[in-house]
Amino acid sequence: MSRLESFKAYDIRGKVPGQLNEELAYKTGRAYVRLLKCKSVVIGRDVRKSSPPLAKALSEGITDAGADVYDLGLCGTEMVYFGTPHLDADGGVMITASHNPPEYNGLKFVKKGSVPMGYSSGLNKVEQMILQDDLGDKASVKGKVIPVDIMKEFITKLRTLYKQNSIKPLRVVVNAGNGCVGPALDALEPHLPIKMIKVFHEPDADFPNGVPNPLLPENRQPTIDAIKANKADLGVAWDGDYDRCFFFDENGSFIEGYYIVGLLAKSILRIAKGENIVHDPRLTWNTLAEVGAAGGVAVQSQSGHAFIKEKMREKNAVYGGEMSAHHYFRENYYSDSGLIPFVLILQLISEENKTLSQLVGQMISNFPCSGEINSTIADPAGKLEEIKAKYHDGAVDYTDGVSVEYENWRFNVRLSNTEPLIRLNVESRGDQKLMEDKTVELLDLIRK
């Protein structure tokens, strides 16, 4: 079966114009409407220079197929997740490449009710319709493009998800990375008692301060510097389409997303007693400990937003968290958000009357972790077999890649969906040196 290079497991993504261009966006719009029999589709876009022309071509394809477009303009991915059910649309498309370099762009899809649509749940059919030029006839009545501003409703919904009087007047560095989150933070600001110290706040398609990807250590320094210069209580940085947020404590230390999952689970289970919490398999021991202590039920799922959302719906889970800083909420149509974790962590710091370093300190010492380490190698699949053979004496789990567990340490290795990469995560029970030694041991095996 032939394939298009830009069609990935969770979305369409590639370099513009070689792998993704206006012609492909137009045909995708036609095929998507035909497949889902849409009468209306929400679309939003990030700040990239290629986003407006791709949005225009996509809209043309959708309207030629007879559906109306609700055009949100510049926004975050979570506004498409919110806007699709809010506007009772039959689907939604976000034009974004998130944290990829500026020459990339992508299309992320949901169906009615913001149910995710990945390669195995519809994108494969869209791809084949395009390859076979099976787009159907143009509609006799062309759809309309209707510009819609839902920021006010979006913020109103967000404000129902935290206790509005519980947040103290904290000093918070907010780093938008010149992505899309600045306007949403401005709309939220009047409703929070905090002092926002804004860094790289304006959306800027040139990304003058680097692509907004706080997972890259070199991108963290401006947030750290601003925390120290302003004696802030914490710092938060977002990626380009703000479906992920990253936290820094009052000392400027970057907090791994893994520990934020534990914090949010503990916080949510106070209200949602005994509920299910979904987590990914890369790092698990801290999450299992926190969920268990708070009286919740931990449910493991394969990594990736389509799998997490599917598992959450299946288990009616109240919250799902990935160590990659994707956080999903039942109250948010089981979708990920970069703003809900922001307000919930502010609430937790205020209610506990502790600093962020105090809230995560015990977790970090109980379960030190390596963070995700990527290695580019020639034969990732072969290397995975080598790892399985060497560590066959541990308890093995194949939910996502290979997880191997021993009494005092465990690791997960998995292949990238899109690149010749192996991703490694290691953790231990309260033994920093053991974790570090095993990380070195595994990296030596992976990279030799």
C-alpha cells in the first residue's frame, strides 16, 4: 500500500512545502469532510508563517466539500479541543507543528466531541482517498467560512476547573516562547491574583528566541534567569501550541514532567475519591505510589495522545498524565491542556502553603529518574532485541516498547514513531547512584 510521507501515527506533519503544502491541505479538507460526513469543522492555527496559507487551503477544501468552517484564527490546540464540542461541530483541525523547527508544520485532527483521529482511526482512510484521488464531487452549495472568537468562553470554562478563591498572590514567570499562549494568558490574567512576569510573550513567527520547546535544556535558561532576577515563586514555560507546560521551582530548577503527573494526580484525587488515573509506561513508580496513597486506581496505557485518550474514555478516568508533559482531563473532553495544569499547580502551592521544590522534593528523592534520553542509531529495532536479551531476567512488560523491572530499579526503552531513535528512561527506588550507573550501562549498550 502506498503511503504519504507526512502521515504519522497521530497527525499529518512534515517540512513545508516538500512534505506538506497547500495542495495536500486542500485535498485533506475534502477527504476529511467526505469521510466523516461533516456539516461543520472548527479550525485553528499556530503562529508559523506557513500556517495562514495552509489554513486557507484547508478551509477551501472543507467548504468545497460542502461543510462550514468555524475559523478560530491564531490559538492553541486545546482551543480546538474545546471549540469542537462547544460549537457542536462535526470535527476539528489544528494547524501546528508544536515544538518542531520553523520549516515544519502539521495538521492535528479530532472528530465530533473531540474524539482523537490518528492514523489507525481515520487518517489512514484520508490518506488512501488522497492517493486514489477519491475526493468525490464538489458540493452543489459551497460551505461558508465563519470567523469565531471563543476566547471568553474558553477562559470561562477554564475557571470552572479550579477553586477561584484558593490561589494566593504568587509571583510567576510565564514564558510563552513567542508561541500562541500569550493571548490566552492575557485573557486569564485578570481572573488570577498572581503577578505574571512575562518572557518572550508576543507570538512571533520568526521564533527570535528559538523554537518554543522547553524540553531542550538550552531553551530553559531565560525562564531560570527570570525566576532568579524577579525572586519568583515558580516559572512556567509552554511549547508552541501550548498543549504542554513545563514547571520550574523557586530556585530555577526544571521539574521533570513525571513528578508533575504525581502532583496533579494527588491534587485531583482529593476531590475525585477512588477514581481512575491513566499514566504512560515510561516512568511509573512515583505515579503508582502517589495514586495509591491518595486512594485512586492507576491504569497503564501506551504513550501518545490517541492511546491515552482512548484508555481514559474506556475507564472513565478523571485524569491522564504523561511524563512528556501532556496532561489530560475528563472535564476537558478527555483532552490535553497546557493551561489546566498551570492553574491546578498554582492552587496546590497555595493550598499546601509549600514551595514547588517542597512539593516535589520527596518524590524526587523517593524515585530519582534519568529523564528521557534519546539516541540516534542505525538499527533501533535490532538494538531493542539486544536489550531484551541482556535484561531477560527482570519482569518484562511490552505495553510500549520494553519495560524491565528489578527490585530497586527499572527502565523503559521505546522506538520513535518518526525518527531512527531509541528513547530511554531509567528510575530507581531512592538510590540516585544506582539510577545513574544503570543509565550509563544502558547508554553504553545502546550507543556501542
